[in-house]
Amino acid sequence: MTVTSVHDPSHREALWELEDAFKRGDLISVFGRCTVSYEGRAASDLGAGDRLLVLKPDGAALVHTDEGRQPVNWQPPGSEHRAAVREGRLRVRSTRSNPDETLTVRFAAIDQLSAMAVTGGRDLTLHGSEEDLRTRILERPDLVEPGFDPRETERPSSAGPMDVFGVDADGTPVVVELKRRRVGPDAVGQLARYVRALREELGIEANDGETDDADSPEVRGILVAPSVTDRAAERLAERGFDHVALEPTPEE
């Protein structure tokens, strides 16, 4: 790892550090006063300002300001990084040929240059997903309610695939909608569409003779989510649905 506070006004030291880092395949960051220009499918220019340039060994180049999480300009992986000193100032270019694009960053002053070998950590493991919630329920159906028997996941319907389909202790069909976060009335509407679709598939009419509003006891709907808004709770009660408060992963 190389971390350098650059005080060489000729920027030669920064150039040498960059050239060595390119050869090693390091992850590089340069912070300082710079201008940024882009030429390719369009053209853009950024005036002088303090910015962070990140150069990745896969060819990606990112220019960040002090706002937001997205770079103000960038080049994708597959680009080629080059550095030079022109008129006493460091110039870094990231280019690619298909399409023909060039990102040029010219530094008037360099406050810090870092070059680090980074390995591993590329495979992201997501925790707390709806899939985790589904797994919990399939492993322990009683978390939904005693006697619940899950029969299918992603069961097709005219309203789309149902997260979990099963039957309760009395053999009544149950549609379970899974959400990994606190939800509002939209989630209740989604559950209602699945319940309605299943009722139509099974040829069950609503208890008031309609087919698109009230939902009869012959098909139940259960929303599984950590929490719901007050309006969602009202909608659940109106439709006769249940809510089960459950986190995607067990609390430690």
C-alpha cells in the first residue's frame, strides 16, 4: 500500500507513483484541485474544483465531488488508464475505443495519492432478503400460524407468482405475501390481487356475491412483514387479512 501526501510542485513524484501502481494493478485514488473533461458520444467540462478520482484495475474511472453517491463523471470497466505530466501538471486519462471515449482529469494541486492492492470481497452475500424470510417460513411454518402447511412457492396466478401458497389447520387455502421491510397499503393491495386470482381459479365467489372486493373465508390472505403502517393495518382489517410480524433473519 502506498499513501502519499504530494508536495512536489512538478507532480513528477505523483506520476512515478501512478505508473508503478498501474503496473501492479492497484486500486488508486487521487484527491486534489482539478478540472475534468469528457469527449465521446457527447462532450462535457467541469471547471476547477476539489475532487476525488478513483481508478480501478478493471479500467473503471470515477470522479466524485462532496455531494451524492454517484460520480459526476466516469468511464466503465475495460478502459485504459494513462498518466503524464504536461506543463508541470499531472494529467490522467481513461480511454476506450468502442465507443471512442476519453475522460481527462488535469490536476493543478494534489493533496493525496493512494495506491492499494485489493483482493477478495467481490461476492456479495445479501442478508435480510425476502428469500431469507421465505426460508424461515419453509423451515418453520408455525411462524405463520400453528398448523400452517406451505405447499408451493412462486405459485403462478393471473396476478403473478404468489410468494407462498399453503393451507391452514382447517385445510383452507392461504396466500402468503412476504415483505422484508415495513410496508404500506400497496402491499395489502398486492395480496388482495393474489387472493382474488386464487379465488377465481378455484371458482369461489365472494361472500357478498361480488368477485372483486370482499374476500371470502374460503381463501385467506396473510401478509408477513416486520411491521405495517396504520393505513395498511386498516386495509388488512377491512379485507379480513392477517398480518404476521416477522423479520427476514432471526434476531440474535
